[in-house]
Amino acid sequence: MHGVEIAHASLKDLLCPSILADPYPFFRRLRLEDPVHEDPDGRGWMVSRYDDVAAVLRDDRFSAERLVTKQERDVTPNPVEQALARQMLFLDPPDHTRLRNLFTKAFTPNRVEALKPQVAGMVTELLNNAEDAGGRIDFIQDFCVPVPVTVIAHMLGVPTADRSRLRNWSLAFGKLVSGRVLSAEESTEARDGIRAFMEYFGEMIAVRRQRPEGDLLSDLIVAEEQGDHLSTEELIVNLILLLAAGNGTTTHLLGNGLLALSRHPEQWRYLASDPALALNAVNELLRYDGPVQATTREALVDISLAGKTIMQGQRVTVLLGSANHDEERFQNPDTLDLHRPATRLLSFGHGIHTCLGAALARMEAQVAFGELAHRFPGLEVTTDAPQRTYSIHFRGLQALPVSLCG
């Protein structure tokens, strides 16, 4: 696939096995040959250079309201998509501004920092269990999945017995925003999962309104901005976003990061010899092979970008993964370098829609990689070709077998 003419490249090509395995050579060709590229299949545009991606994400002429298109809003939409379209991820100002301000009041840096001891304890417990079981684990299912799900569940006050359900619900949402066309069966299954989530949290919110507790959900219920509160529906649909983003992003960051480190043993040795390097390491791993590869906007008017005219109503897919490898922004961008000076990444987006949970994901990964490197410097990944998730927007692994003790 990497050898096809860029003029014929389309969004669906991002799902080809060779590109799923390593999209960065393909991204480089896009940046160099046609950085603002029109999809010949009629699915809009692909934007691949850092400066162009950042420009789209901060330009209010590109709308985030793309889950339900402008045309689809005039017909009877699916009620699940109609509800999810009211998430702050899919809203423009002033609705986005209002919701984000309300959520920010409850999702504070102090709350994230206060979670650090719990995350450290959880990481230690998971690694102890793995060591006791012989040290051979599926890093994704046995480590990457439990960490963020448990953290988010704890933040929201979800009972321990119900936490496994959160993972399935977050996967349902992930399918709907994956950027690929779902089969009828997949679509039905995803919508059913989201309906179950909405029913569950609807009941939980009703209880918390009567009996608040010291959790994030109770804080969100009472959060106020200029006399305004979150409605129950707004709470529910944005809790889906919080859960899915918090779970999927961290899971993929941990999996992608460990795989990258295993393929660059000298970088792993740097981290193992100095676990304090974990903070800078996380930044570089987010750049090198980030969990979110793309997002989409819709042009509200005709817009000129890099000499091309994007027509009103057309979709623009900005390739965050490509932007983070732009040779005009990063020296030797295809090299993993844990000592690379920190710079502005686009891994968590840019502008007003920058991920609200970015600090939480960074903290979880910092704790995890620091502890892994400290305890298991001889860790080895025991597969050469792990299976990737089938998605345009998200980049992760289905499984990653590892031997903790080499």
C-alpha cells in the first residue's frame, strides 16, 4: 500500500494491514506530495502537516459538530447518535464553552494529582499479581485495560462489581467514532451498549442527586457556571465521553508505548536506568506512536488551505499522527528519543477541544512506565507482529504478550 500513488489514496486505505502496522511512511508521503489531499472516494480531505492540522483545529470556520451532519439534522436521526452529538467533543461554542467550563470545575488538576497514590498502588498490585503468576501476561488485557477503567470508575463512584461493564460500554462508543463504516451487526451492538450505559448512569445520577458523595459524579451534578447546571442528559452523554476517552486513550498509550520501547532497547535501557525519565518518556511516546491518530471537522464556509479550496459542508480529517512526525517541526521525527526536548504535540488535539483528560492519561502512563522500568528492566515483548485495532481515528493493540523477567 505504501507504494500506491498518493493521488489515488483515500481514507479507507488507512485500514490496510500494512498501514495499520506502520502508518508513518504513508503519512510522510502525504506531507511531501499532497499535504491537503482530497479523498477520491468523496469522503472529504486529509490534512497531514503540523501547521495545517493546527490551523484547522483552531479555526472556528471548521465545525466540530460532525457526528450528525448538517444534512442529517434535517431528517430523523438515530436517537443514540442524536444524544451523543450533544457531547462537548461534537459541539461548537457557545454550547461547547458552557459544557467544558462546567466539567473543568469538577475535573481539576488537584483531583488528578490526588489520584496518583491510588494509581501507583494499582500498578504495583497488577505487577505483583503478574509476577506471582509467572511473569507472562497479555499486557493489554492484564494491565493496560484495568488501570484506566478502575481509575475512571473510582472517580465517578461506580461500585467495584460494575466496573467491568464500563470497559464494554467504552468500546461501544469507540466503534461509533472509529472513522470506519460499521456493519449492521456492529452498529446495533454499539448502540445497544450505549443505551445500557445511559440507563445505568441515569439511575446513578438520580441517586446522587438525593444523596451526594465525595466523587466526581456528585461534583458534576452541583457544578455551576453563571447560574447554569448540567442537565441529566448532558451529564450522561458527557460521562460516556469521559469514560471512553479516559479508558481508550490510556490503554492505547500504554500498549503503543511499551511496544515502541521494546523495539528500541537502548531507549528502554535509558528509562530502566533512570525511572525519573518517565515524564519526558511519556511525552515522546505520545509523539512517536500516539493513541489518537485523527479527528474530523466540517467546513462551515468555503475555506482556502495550502492552496486548496475546501467547500462548505465537506469533511476534513486531520492526521494528528502525521503532524507529530512532521520533519518541519521535529528533528529526526521517525526516531524514538526519550531525551527529546519537550515541545507542543497534537496528540490530545489543539485549541478549544484539547482533551480534558490529557493530564490524567499522562499521569497514569508516567506512573506505569516508571514502575515497569524500575522493577522489570529485562522485560521482553514476545511477539513480532501484534494485531492492531481496526480504526482510522484510534491506534492501539488488541493484545501484547510480554515476559516481565525476560
